[in-house]
Amino acid sequence: MALPLTPSTRLSDHRDAYVELRCAACGHHREVRADALARVAGWDTPLARGLERFRCSRCGARRVQIRFGYERKPRGWVTNP
């Protein structure tokens, strides 16, 4: 189960999680590792402010929702990199 985003949430608070990015316009979603997202947005940037940078790869909309997950791992997850 994924956790909702709060305005003060920073990526550094969820280092061991995966991040689900979901487009509010078309429903397209992608799961990424937190460290991969940190390379784009930064570990200490408030994600509510960093959402402006993300765009859906399918429809191009900028209405992206972010949730953090812990129970399952996304495809391609490497346990011992």
C-alpha cells in the first residue's frame, strides 16, 4: 500500500521506499526507486514544490501525483546492487 504525499514530504524521509508517479489526466503510472528520483529532484527538495518538474510520458500533462510504497518492489529492483 502506498502512502500519500504531504506538503512537507521530502524524498530523504523515504530513502528505502519506491516512488509511484501517476498522471492525474490519463492514469499512466510508473514506479521508480527513490535514489533515481533524487538525481532529478534532489533529496531535500520538498516534493510538493518539485512536482512542477514532472510530466507524463504518455500524454504530456503536468498533473502528476506521487505516492511512496514499501510493501512490494517495482520490476527490475536489484536487491544487492
